[in-house]
Amino acid sequence: MRQPAPKQPPLEWTPRLIERWDWLLTWAEARAIVAEPAEMPDGVLGSWSPTRRVIRLDDSMPPVQRVSALAHQCAHAALGHQVIGEADEQAADVLAAWTLVDPLELAKVERRLAPARITAGRVAAELEVTTEIAEAALRRSSIRAGRRGHSPVRG
């Protein structure tokens, strides 16, 4: 039997993405943080300036990336990151995953996909997040299920 093609992330704003975007902006505004569009260097989706309390986002990104990047930058703010290193990036992805991915919804996706077909890309498309956020959510799911040390992520 032929496997269905992986679901592609939406290129347009969906109700779920709009709801997440609005919630994140409300969270930021309540903490006197401004989120603004910006032209970013290649490979940079966003930045957090703790001194200015400003999140800058590449406005040319598709909605899924834009929402995930905003969640990631809000996580840097929430975690009090000043100078951001690799461990801070990973911590921000984990907090962004907690913010964007409902554990029950993730469990449904994991059950629907056979274990051999669970990939961060498939989960990301199903849940309308980036692959990095899906990877962090899958690591959390694996740890909570007692599978510490081996993630269901296949790439």
C-alpha cells in the first residue's frame, strides 16, 4: 500500500496560526515587549534585545515560521536570556514547544503515524510548527513516556 504524502505546512494564515500569533503578541505586550518586523541577515529568523525589550522578526517568513520564531523569541524573553548561546537556543525551543504544541494533540499525531513514520517534518506539518519546535516537542514526549535517551524523531 502506498504511503500518503506528508502534509505540507500552510503558506497562508490558518485560524490556529492566527490564534497563536495573537496570544504571543498579547503575552509580549503585557510585558512591555515590542515585536517588530525587520530585515534580518541570511539564516536569522528573529532576535531578542533584552536592553530594548524588542523582538525583531523577518517579515518575509511564511506564517508557520513567523509564529514559531515569535514563540522562540518570547521564550528567550521569558527565560531572561541576555547573551544567547547554544544551550539558550535549545531551552528557547523547548519552551516554545511547550507554548505551541498541545501534548494531547501531539499524542494523537504520534498514534496516527506508525512509529516508523514519525518524523519531525511530519509532526511539524500536522501541528503547524517548524521542524525545530516539533523536534523539541517530540523530545519532551519521549521523556514523559519514559523513553529517555531515544527520541521517536527520525529526521
